Amino acid sequence: MSLYKIKDFDPEYKKHFDDGDVIGLDLYAENDKIGSVDDIMVDDNGSIRYLLINTGMWVAGKRVLLPIGRTRIDYGQKRVYAETLTKSQVEALPELTEETHIDDNHEERVRDIYRSSTPGFQELTPHTIGVGYTGAEISPASTHSEPMLDLDTPYVDGQVEYDRQAAPVPMPAPAPVPAPMPVATTPTVDRDADMYAIDDRNHPSFKLYQERLIASKTRQKTGEAVVRKHVETETATASVPVEKERVVIERMPSTGTTAAAPGEVAFKDGEVSRVEVYEEVAEFRKEAFVREEVKVSKVVEHETATTQEQVRREEIDIKNAGDRPIVDRN
């Protein structure tokens, strides 16, 4: 199972904690400050599994995982207590860096170190008396070398006479030592529940996560329309009528036969008449005018976008740890 920093899992995680975010709080072991909380680690389901702690000067600024079930949060003093954490555990824990990949082997190493401080936890050895992790009861082989007491031996002055040797009682073969259990690669409820248990007394503001599908929309540019104009050239023809004046001189032969009297006509040179002649000249020029108008506008088209996703939520499973039901499930 993968682990994620809570902000990577839910960027808006602080909404679920109200004012109870533990990131940045000081870390204490009893009354001694030993570091601070750098981050919260959650699994694929959004369940809080570990606090990522920085041990400061306690163990040279080492960053390690601390199971959430091994902590107690005091929001009044803004402290997180790890009362069972020891310096030897921190020194033995694998250190986390930004490049560290938390896989199953890494997490199992972490759990194995914390299991050694679990109350009632014992490693199974050949000389263990009682019930070990495998559930097998083992007793050491008897080394009693004295003769077994014969119940028929008479008492003399309050003492047992051993004049008669008791019949030897056959010893049972020693119980075989069970093979060690394979190391689990994932936490089990029975063995590691205390590491991840969250209760109202120690973790009053922790919430259960549920995923919800949020529908939102963003405005993005999908393209643009560029309107340009260009100049086209063509040959235009224009005509205008013009008038020109010209002088017409007509000579007409005289039909009269009457001669002029002597001295009546005086012959002389010089201007006889002046006639002004005009003509029209065509003038051509160009002018620009509005031929048509082009209006550019945008229209908004509406459509509905729909998607389907799988959403998850956390539920609480309550189990009575006894014969009498003491939990009101309502």
C-alpha cells in the first residue's frame, strides 16, 4: 500500500482539520522537546498512518516515521507527545529523505522497530513459556533427576521413605519448536492495530475522509480569429463629354454689280475682328468612399460536460472486545 504526504493526497486537507493541523507542532517525549512534526502520511484510502517527524537536536535532525497510534495530541499546548518513543528506536529507524521511496519493505522495517515496544509483545524463542505469536504453547524439557514420588510410599515420622524405588515414569517427547512465521509485508489488524488506532482522547480533531467529485470549470483560450484586409487594384473607365469652339470663316461671292463711288472705300491693313475661342478640358480624380461595413462579434454556445468517477469514504468499524456489548452503535 502506498503512502502519500497529506497535501499531495488532498491539497485542501486543512478544511477537514478546522484549526487542528498538527504539521509544525512541537514533538515531546514526556516533558522533553525532541523535535517537531514535518508532515502527515496517509494511505490509498486517506487514512492517517504516520506522522513524519524531525528529531531536531535529539538525534541529529533525523526524519523518521511515527505511527499515529503512538502519539497523543494536545491542541491546547500545541504539542504532540510520543511518550513511548525512545532515542534507540529513532537511531534504529530508517531515515527519510526527499528521495526516499516508502515501499512495503521500508514500512515493515519501521513496524518491526515499533513492535519491540508494544506492551505484551514477545519474540518467540525455544525457551519461551506461554503463548507466543504463533499461538503454540512451549515448555522447557524437564531436567528433574530425582526419583518420582511413589504415592504408596509410607510416611515415617512425617518423612517419606525412599526405601522402595519408584517406578520410572516415561518422559514425553519434547514438543517440536514451531517454524518461525514469515514476516508480514503488510500490517495486520491483530498485530499492528495499536500503531494506527485513532481515538477521541488522544486525537480529538482527526476526521474521517470521504472523497467527493467536484465539478468546476476554467476558462482557457482555444484559438483566435484574425480579421485582415487587403487592397485589390483594378482598372476603372470614366467618360465625360467636352466642348471645343472653333472659328468658322465663310467666304461668299458678292452678287451685286453696283460699284462703289470714288473715295468711298479706303483700303488699309490691320485687324478687322477678334473672336475668342473656348474648349472644355476633361478632369479626372479619385476619391475613397465607404463601400460596405463588416461587423465582427462573438456568440457563446452552451453545453453540459459530464463525467463519472469512483469516490471513496471512510467508515468506522466497531468491535466489542468482550462478551458483553458495551458500545451503543447508534
